[in-house]
Amino acid sequence: MTTTQTSDHLPALAIPLLSLAAFGSGVSLRVMDPILPLLSNEFHVGLGDASLVITVFSVAYGIAQLFFGPLGDRFGKYLVIAGASLACAVTALLCGLVSNFPMLLSARLLAGATAAAIIPLSMAWIGDVIPYAQRQPVLAKFLIGQILGLSGGVLLGGFAADAHQWRLPFLLIAAIFICTAAGLFAVNRRLPAHARLTRETEGSALMHILNEFSEIGRLPWARLVLATVFLEGAFLYGPFAFIASHLHQRFGISLTSAGSVIMLFGFGGFAFAMNARRLVQRWGESGLSLRGGIILAAALLTTGLAAQWWYAIPACFMAGLGFYMLHNTLQINATQMAPERRGAAVSAFASSFFLGQSAGVGLAGRLIHYTDTGNIMLSGAAGLIVVSLYFARRLQHKHLHQV
């Protein structure tokens, strides 16, 4: 497929609507974190079992991303995002209307699968239509929606948990996606031809996908990047899913307050975004990834060992800063680990990250039966130190051999 990259004549709402869809996706991903204690009480399940609502969402989100790329190529990325947003509204309504815990798990599985299309296809579409020289600030504006969604989802979940109205957030999420889908479908009809290009694939679509990922798997550096981002997701989000519960149970603060504290994670991400160029120039990729891992681990250690709840305020901010320092370095390497298969490579990267999250939350949910939330955070911190140190050394070695 040949595209003429130009930002001329794009409807003014084309990218803001994608950012709004990413906001809804972020809210859906993190809204359950503070609600876990309420689900545990209402459905008479343990806290670890309640965390399955996060695990199944992440599993579906990770796996489904592998299939939305070909769908976007075949039918048009913007149109598929619009359809996925409408599907997200339906699955959010299902989450809010279920009557028992198994039904909630099924609905969250479907919600994860439908949300998976939004962020990777949006980034791919922006790459198709925005010239490279203009792309970085456009992507930054788009990702504001995701960052605000991740932070706002935790805060919304905290309010809902304290009000004992865990279903209400899903009705709000459904309303966001209905409005977004309507806007996306309307804008899609007004997109210029180069922004609505489709591509026919020869032969079996499934075999094409498998062959692409097989070729990526043969590259040693690609395997390292994918393994690293899987472990990053596991060691961070396993403990992260229980921070609200940890602050609520250990210190007795409300779940709304706990959600407000965790919201600072997003502000840490903004701090990195505003200083990214300066930090990369100062420390380089290897230094950035190592320091990011250390800061992230220190934040988890502080939260897990703190004698007072307010220590989590700077810790959550620093966790967001450290995460984006490490994860942004991984993202950059993901876009270059298989340049001739960039679309499949980025999909594999995103899938590995969210499958790592699901594995981490699932494992932490099992361990919570035998230990407390503080120890879960300490183990995550230890894992992040090892992962970031190893990746930074391999990255430094790689750069030395390229000189």
C-alpha cells in the first residue's frame, strides 16, 4: 500500500476524537483497580479472585491486538476504530448490567478485546497520514487521552467504590464510547482519500499474520525487546493493581483518596513527556532505561514499606516518571527491531506488554492468598531492577557495536 503522507485537509476533529477514544480505553483498563475490595465483598470472592476482572481484560487486550492490524489494513484503520468504539460501548454496558461474577469476567473479556483496536490502530493511522517531521507532537497530543484515561479511570473507580456503585463507571464509559463512535463515523466519511486507503491481502490472512510474527521471532534483538516489555508489564502492573487496596486496607484511607494518589502516575508521565528530549540527550537510551527502572523500583519499595500513606503521593508520581523513561526506550526499540515488518513488530510489542500485565496481575492475585500487598510490591520492585539493569547493559553493548 502506498500512502501520501500529508496532514492537509484532515477534519479538525479527526485526531481529538482518536484521543477521546484512547481516553475511554484507558479508563476501561484501570477503572477496576480501586473497585476490587467492593467486588470481593459483593460477590463473596477473595481479593485475588476479584483481580481476575483486570487479568481477563488484559489477556483479551493483548491477544486481540495481533488481529486488528490486518483488519485495519483491509477495511480502513479509521473505520475499524469507529466500529471498535461502538463495540466498546456495548461491552461496557454488559459489564454494568451483569448479575454475577462469572458474567462480569466474561463481559470484561469482551471489553478487553474490543478496546484493543483503538490505540495501536490510531498510532498506525497517524503514521500513515502525518508527515514524519510533524508526527512526534501529534502523537504526543494523541497520547494525552490515554494518559488521562489511565489516571482518570483509577479516580473514577475510587469514587464508585466509596459510593458502593461499581456499575456506574461502566455506564459512563459506554456514554463516552457512544459519543466517540458517532463522531468517528461522521469524520470517516469526510476523510480525504489518502486517509481511508485499504489493502487487499493475498492468501490466508491467518497464515500471513503467523508468517510475519514468525519472522520477527527469529530476530535475537526482537526477542529480547519482547521479553523485556513482557516482564516490565508483569513486575509493574502486578503490584500496581493492588496499590489502591493496599492504601485502603493498611492505612484506612478511602478508595477515592487512594485513586487520587494513583492518579499522580499520569502526571509523572507528563513530566517525562515535557522533558524527554533533554533526558535522552543527557543520558542516552541505556542510561534512561536503567534510571527509569531504578526510579520505578524505588517508588514501589516506598509504597510497600511506607509507615504513612502520604509517602505514596510522591511515590506514584515518580513511578509514572520512571515507567515512561523505561517504557519509552522500549517503544523506540520496538519500532526499529524489524523495520521491514514495523506494523507486526509494534503489534507484537503491544501484545507482549499487555500479556505481561495479565500474567503479573494473575500471579499477584494468587500470591495475595499467602502474603500481603506490601510484599507483592517489594517483589515487583526487585524484578524491575533486574530487568532494567539487564536491558540497559544489552542496549549499551548493542550501541557500542554499532559505532
